[in-house]
Amino acid sequence: MNNIKNFHMSPDEFRKQGKQMIDWIADYYENIEKYPVLSQVQPGDVKAQLPANPPTQSESMEQIMHDVNSIIMPGITHWQSPSFFAYFPSNSSGPSILGDLLSSGLGVQGMLWATSPACTELETLVLDWLAEMLQLPEKFRSTSVGGAVIQDTASSAALTAVLAARERKTNYQTNDTGNLGNLVAYVSGHTHSSVEKAIKIAGIGKNNLRLIGVDQNLAMRSDLLENAIQEDLQVGLIPFFVCASVGTTSTNAMDPITEIGQISKKYQLWMHIDAAMSGTAAICPEFRYLLNGVELADSFSFNPHKWMFTNFDCNCFFVADRSVLIKTLSILPEYLKNQATESGAVFDYRDWHIQLGRRFRSLKLWFVIRHYGVEGLQHHIRTHIKLAQQFAEWIRFSKDFELVAPAPLNLVCFAHKTGNEFNKKLLETINSRGKMYFTHTIINGRYILRMCIGQTHTQEKHVRLAWETIQETANELISNK
Amino acid sequence: MNNIKNFHMSPDEFRKQGKQMIDWIADYYENIEKYPVLSQVQPGDVKAQLPANPPTQSESMEQIMHDVNSIIMPGITHWQSPSFFAYFPSNSSGPSILGDLLSSGLGVQGMLWATSPACTELETLVLDWLAEMLQLPEKFRSTSVGGAVIQDTASSAALTAVLAARERKTNYQTNDTGNLGNLVAYVSGHTHSSVEKAIKIAGIGKNNLRLIGVDQNLAMRSDLLENAIQEDLQVGLIPFFVCASVGTTSTNAMDPITEIGQISKKYQLWMHIDAAMSGTAAICPEFRYLLNGVELADSFSFNPHKWMFTNFDCNCFFVADRSVLIKTLSILPEYLKNQATESGAVFDYRDWHIQLGRRFRSLKLWFVIRHYGVEGLQHHIRTHIKLAQQFAEWIRFSKDFELVAPAPLNLVCFAHKTGNEFNKKLLETINSRGKMYFTHTIINGRYILRMCIGQTHTQEKHVRLAWETIQETANELISNK
């Protein structure tokens, strides 16, 4: 057989192109402030410049990178820019990129312990490290009855929690019989939309999701939660799940975990804690209070891919009793059977989430924790929080702007006193000029600007420039009226 | 504020470490045949060598890479070894690793068009390219009423298909009310276990999943499918979903798509086609017949991360009517609203799958298709199939071994004539010696060895060595009896 013809990239070519790509990325970070943070292309612009049909013949990396530079880059919104203040951050770092590169290079599957033991064992270890860094109770560690797994996103983690809660409450019968339509779940109106999505996916039905009212700080009111549970019980429904947020997406509101946790124990609900961004702050002892009450939770998740310098995707999902999770999601076809699984001595992480196949994601997290050390991570988290608090202070002392929600950490919600239309125009004007990027939310009918500080390289000068730009642009819009 | 202290990796350090990592990966591929393909560590070995507590202070990349080499590598099962013949492949390539590296470096989010337009538009374009390469009907292209999205795995794609099918059948009411318990789905006993998992997750219930019998080639019998549907209809149940496999996992059996598709149209079921590994073969015109009948499908998925040189994760999920998918999975909280979404001129891929956050995965696929060209991809797929067919031919002419299932492509199922215990011992002996790695399945009580050829660098010499080793090891086991 003729094996001579070969289209693969040779090792020498890979070395050459790989080193150029490393330089490309280093150059990108050195020049990132020259790009408009928010891409200014219009719908269809990028696609229109690329050939509609696939190439029959091989093209060179030079041709491909030419198109990256000239066509792809204008269509990029620069999440790694130090002036990216939109949404939640999705930050990254050198060691994380290198850990992810090693994962791509090894190309192993971690669906079973047996398919690459180091992939499972390093993940277990690093998640135990995180449990220690966050001072999570013993039950969330692999050495106890619980444990943790890396998932792609907090959305998948929330779905996993809903499913485990559903099965525990129905004695693992819903998996067999289908949902019976009497389970009820609880969130606040500010809980992340992924929980509503999970409730729909799991066949519970959105009508069986109660939106509990919030207090003046937009945190869930536990008295209203208990009332709702009692009402549902009285009509024969079965409360099974509550999600408490450590930092809601809109305004970083903190639900009262301890109170919600006590209610969840009293009525035997599964409490899931979604600490997607803000959980990272709890690695600093002075912010660990945010997780007070986590000992009452059945599951807890946060995303190092948001605010812990670990590039997407890396959600850490902790569960207090892993047997519930495994019983909920386990499958074992013949072609996956093996001695290690049968011995019971290993974790097979495919039974801990939706997917079967899984990438070696703990490498990047391991690289990040070792490169920074716990002290280094704490230092940078504290710096972000200090910068946000400084920004909040500027707002507080401003004549024209006001804070519209508490700013406990790194997210500041504010508005110009002039009103919704003005704030909307202010946001759009600043974003269209490309020097920085904010997003908005609406609270009680009020249009609000969000300033979220969590990008790896954000420094005081960026925050100061942002505040100056906000003020100047507001003044300009007022004069032009 | 003191911003001087800084634990980040400097651009110069990143350049240096990044280039060393590129060399590390190139060296790995040049030396990969020196490692035992199947890791020989015991449960706990890797974890026991690593510190149980996280480092307080920063460690150097040299220390980290030292541990990679001495502790992690012995715990790796080498999926990228040319003598990896186990499970299905999860192959990779130079251009794919570089595309993935670029994605890590850019670190953008593609949840909305607006969060990085190029991320959405390149994905749409490359999936249209694939639709052309696979000669998929017009309806699966973005320019028509359907379209495609990159998901992580075929498991997630199957779940997405089940959910869209559920909502279409119940007029989008299950999302609101919860599942009513009368929906029924159909697979064969050889359909991938992910569909059963999806049926459980979606609240349909495993008891409402019918396992349809198979013919002598282990393909679903469409007459039995129709019988089962009729029986369910007669008792008032609602058939809604059928999964047809192009290449089952155990033996690569091919379900009769056209017949199943006609039945799905007649009874208004959603037909999903799972072509996870074998779909790639259809980019060669001579194997396109495998997809005959795909025009009857509502959704179709295959994994370039299995057999198309694109590293994990990269599943391509095509849907004939994107409006069903979007209506099923759409969420739109205030903080994600933007002009582009409201204009309706763009795709927001977060509404096409479970997750919200998403990585720029189309880069690696674009790099692969451009680097190889369609001709290059076809060449290597054909080579793998020729090698597998040669191996099957050796088995066919062997006195001691026999084929136990048809081998239409790159998977050969075979067994020594001596019986189950012998075959099991044969497999374990070969795997324990580390020169190559096979896995097994059980069909009709018979223990069967699987030889799956799809690793990027597998050549004739590797397949020939495998066959020699299998024969020699069998003879050795017989003499030692």
C-alpha cells in the first residue's frame, strides 16, 4: 500500500509554526490596547470576506494567518483587553494558555480513569486543593463522601445539580419513569438564566420554577422562600431544589446562604450554590464570609475561567454526596467496562456530568495554581476588588452619577442621574469608540451601567481612564443636547 | 494603590516557555512510540506522588514540567500513539493544535454574535463547508432554514436533539409544564449509551425508551421499529424520537437510514442521525452512500474530534429547522440583550445548545480543513479504511481467528476461535505489554476484540505489527497452557 503521500504537518513545520503562534499570542497581548475592545463589524462582514466553499487543496499556514490578521481580528471583541469591563470577565493567563496547549498536545480522553489515569487523578487532586483554598467543608473533598469535577460551564453544573436533586427526591425513579410533574424548584428573579434552562431541560417545566422575591439589595428573601415552599406543599406539590447565588449576574447580589440552607434542610430540598464569578474571592480569608453556610449545600460551583486566570472552559462543581450524582448519571455499556471501574477504586468522571468524552482540563488549573501560588492569586483578586471599590468611591462622591446596588466585590452598578435614555446613549457612545467596553442591565425599570473588573491585566490606569471617559462622554452628550 | 507587585507571566517569559512547550509537544510526537500505549499505573499512583496541599508561593515552569515528565506522563494512555486501536480514535494534528492554541490565546466568548462576531461567523461558515463536503441537503445549511453548531460531544448533541424533538412534539409545552410521561423514543440495542442518558436527563424516562431489535449485521430492523411505534400508538403513547446510527460503537453497524427516515416521517418522529466517528468517511464520494437518507433527518451529528484530525472537543450538530432548536433552548435575560440580537440578523449560538459560554472552537476546524484541503483529508481517511480492510482480510484468511461482524470502514471486530476466556486473556496480555492498545465488546454473549484504525499517524507497519503481535501472543498463550 502506498503510504508515501502525506498531508500531515511535519514535526519541523510544527516547531516552526508553533513558535510563530506563540510569538503571535505574545505580540497580541503586548498590543491588545491598540484594538477597539468591542468589535465594530456589522452582521455578515466576516463571513462575506471568506470563501463560501472549502479548499480542495492544502493551503499554507501563512495564508491562514494572513486571513486571521486581516479578516478574523476585526471581528474579535477583546475579552482579554484590560479595558474589558463588560458582562463577567473570562480571564486568562500565560500558565493557563500553556497548560491548555499541553492538553491539546497530549490529546487524551478522561472519560474513565482507565482511559488516562493521570487525567482523572490530577483533576481530583487539584479540586481538593481548591476545596482547601476555599475552606470548603470536608464533605466536598474526594477523601470524604463527596468530591468535585471540572465541567465546561456553570450552566452544565446547574443542570447536573437539578438532575441529581430530581433523582434523590424521587428515589431515582424519574430516570426510569419520566417526570411526574409535581416537582417544584426555587430561585430568585435574579438567579442566572441557566437554572431556568436546566429546569426546562430536565422536564420539570418552567411553570414549576418559583421566582422568589428579593430584598432591597436584590438578594433572595428567605421568608418568602419558606412561604412559597409551604404553599406548594399544601397543594400536594414536591419542593426539591433551590439555587442560591453568591453574586448574581446583574448586580452581584448575595443570597443569604445560611438561611436558605436551613430552609433547604428543613424541607429536604437540594441547595445548589452558584458562585460562578464571585466564588473566586473566597480564596482570600477576608472574603471567605461570602461562603458562610456552604456547609449546608448539596452542591457548589464556581468558574476559575471567569476570575481565576484559567482560560475557558473550567467550571468546578463540588458535590456533598457523590453517590447521588453517580447514581443519577451512570451508564456502563460493555465497550466501556474495565478492571479499574469494576474494582470501585477509581473515579470515572463520565458519570459526573452530561458528556462522555472529556478533555484534560485540570492541567491548566494546575499550571495556574502552581505558577501564581495561592498568595499570587490572592494578591491579584484583592487588587481587582480594590480597584472596583475605588471606582465605586468615585461614583459615590460624584454629583452626576449614583450607585444603584451594593458593590461587595468587583462589580459596580451605576447610572447617570439623568435617566434611562441618557444612560443607554452613554453606554453606546463609549462602546462605539472602542477604548473600553461596558454592558448594562435593567433593575426595577431602570437602565444601569455595569463596571466589572476582573481582566487579568487591568490596572489602576485603566480604571481611572474609564472613569474619566465616562464623565467626559456624559458631559459631551449633555452639551450636545 | 500599589500595583507594582505582579505575579503574571511576562510576555518574554511566555515566549520562552511557550516555545519550550511547542518543542515538548513536537518531541512527544517524535517519541510517542517509546511509551507504553496503555498506562501501566495502578489506581492512586499519580495522586500519591503529588503534594496534597496547594503551593502558597509561586513555582517555576521548570518545576511544573519536571512533574509533568516524571509523574503525569506515566499516567497517560497515549491516544495519539499510532498503535492506539482502542475505543474510537480521538485524533489530532499539528494545524488543529495550533488552531486550538490560537483560541486559548484570544480567549473570546462566542455565546452571542455580539460577544465576538468572528467566533460566530467563522463557525457558521466552516459548518457550511462541512455540509458541502458531506453533501448534506440544503436544509442543513445556514443559508436555508437549518444550520449547524459546534458542540462538545455527540452526547450533548443527542440531548439537544431529544429536547428539540420533545418540544416540537408537545408544541413547546413541555418546557413550561414539565414532561407528561407519555412520550416514547426508539433506538436499537446498539445505539450509543448517550441517547439513553439523554432520555433520562430530559425527563422522558428510560422505561419510555424502546430498544428495537437488530438484524444479523446488528443494524436496527425497521419493521420492528414500525411495529413498536404502532403498539405504542395503540395504547395512547406518543412516539416522538428515533436515533439512527451510522456506525454503532461496538461494531460499526449501519442502521438503515432511509427506511427509518420514512417511518419517522410517516409517524412524525424526529429522526436524529448519530454518525459520531463514521460520518467523516462520507467526505469521500465512494463512502457518501453511508448518509443516503440523511435528507429525511431532522438532525445529524458527527465528531471531527474522532476521525478528522481535529482535537477534542469538536462535535458538529446539524439541524434541518433551526427555529425549533432556538425556540426550545432560547433564554434572553436583560444583561445579554443587544442590538444585533434584536435585529434578528445574527445567530446567537448559546440558543443552540445546553451551555451559555462557548469557546472559539471553529478555529481548529478551519485550520484543519485549510491545512489538509479536502483532498488531503480524503486521502488519509481512505488510507485508514484501506489499512482496516487489509487487517480484515488477514483475519478472513486466518485459521485461528474470525471476523464476527461486517467491517464496512475502519473498525474490525474479530475473535480467536478458542473462546471468550482466551480472547479476554489475549487482550489483557497484549495491552499489558504496552506496544499497542485494543478494547473489547460483547456481542450475543461472545467476547470480541475491536481493532479501530483512525489515529493520525497510523501506517501500514503499525497494523502489520499489530497482526503479528496478536498471532504470536495467541500462540504463546496456547503453548503455555
